[in-house]
Amino acid sequence: MKNIGQSMKREVISISVTATIKEAAALFVEEHVGTLPVIDEEGKLVGILHIRDLLELVMPSFVRLVGDFDFVRGDFSVFESLLPPPEVYIQPVSSIMVPPVSVRTESGLLRAFAIMNSHNWYDLPVVDEDGWLVGLASRVDVGTALLASWRKSTKEGAK
């Protein structure tokens, strides 16, 4: 059976804990990613930054109060040009990152999926036994690895 280390992406776009929110926004745009593992100067995972963490900086407060938007006519385009206050741009990413949650390379696929599911994340950092960031696994990475075994068992069952 595969483990997460066999299914993860090894080339990970990460960001330094000392980077600013403005630098993080630029990296999200340039690299077209939704998750940035936050690492210290040694390369150890110290936090996680999601694109939604930045978007919530400008999210109108009423959006957090409403659970269902089906009754809303039109869209929220009037709010799409909102920008954070200038002082937010220079804050370090550590001010809005979430604590690190990760799995080790030998972790099972279902464990990784369960952790992503419980946090409502699409990506999960993978670390080695010393806490060094070595990869990033997405729900798609995990799901396709698990579904591949279904295909094998279906072929074997047809024989």
C-alpha cells in the first residue's frame, strides 16, 4: 500500500516566516497556488498560509454572518475592489498564518485525507522525521492514489 511520501508533490512553493503579507499575495498570484507552507530560516515548517487567509482580510463582515447565499440576488462585485489597509501589507505572514499541521512521509493515505478533511484543507504539508518540509499532498494526490487501488482490485475481481 502506498504512503503519502509516494503520492506527494516534492517541489513545494513555500514562504519564509519573515515575509510580508504583500510578498505572500504576490507569491500566490505568481505561482497560482492556494497553500503556502511557512518555513523558518532552516527550512522547518512553522505554519501554513492559505489564500483564504488573505482574502478574509477584505471580506465584508456580513459574509461571515450569512450561511446561505442562495437568497442574494446579483453578486458582490461592488466589494471585489476592496483592499486591505496599507499597514496590513507590511505585517509578517506569521501574523495570520495558522499553526503547522502536517504528516510524516511514511503516513498512510487515509490518515492524510482525514486530517485534510477535519481542517477543511485542500493541501497538507509533509515533513521528514526532523520536521523539515519535504512535500505537499493535495486531496487529489491522496484521492487518486487511493482510487488507483480500486482499479487494481476491480481488474483482479473480474478474472
